Amino acid sequence: MSSCQDGRVAAIASARLLIHTGDAVGTIRSILALACRAMGLKHSLRKDREPIQVFVEDMGGNRMLSLDDATSLIDLPLPPGTYQVTARHGNVRRGYTLTLARNTSFDLYLSPVDASK
């Protein structure tokens, strides 16, 4: 990709959504998860390993991300706008609506929940 194209991509996706799925709660774990991901290594501190499903859609219903087994840290560049994030872990489903402004990032922390409690 040429530097001109890189600049256009960066201008379009100028907001970042960082989704932490329980493994990466806290700065040290986030850095560890990001470093492992950069090296292509699988990283999981979740003991139950029941998959966490994560879906991100814009307000027009366009799916921006769909994961059946989310990693500990998801770094998603997005255009500024409002998004619906849905997370599922076992029988528990949670939804979040968030608005990302240009040149900002947002950290969303998802913790696996034991539905029996």
C-alpha cells in the first residue's frame, strides 16, 4: 500500500475501539496481550475458555466486526460514529452503545460472567 493510500485509510479510520475481554484487564495484562498478538502467539489467561462472542455494528446495521471466540485484546480502527457492541459469554448477553469521536480511542472492558451466580 502506498503512503498516499495509508494516509487516506488513517483519515477514514481515525478512531480506535479497544475491547478488553477479561484476560487483559489492567495495564500489564493489556501490554502482554498486545505483545503476544504482535508476535503471532496465542495468549489467554481465561481459565474457563468458554468463548466470548463479540459483534460491532454501526447504526446503519453494517457489521464491522464479528468474532466467535474473541482474543483478550481487540484493537479496532473505526471511522468516527456511533456503534452497537454486543458481547455474549455462555447465556449472558450484554449490549453497549458508544460514540467514537475523531482522533480518540475508547477502552471497553468486558468481563466473563458466571451465569450460575
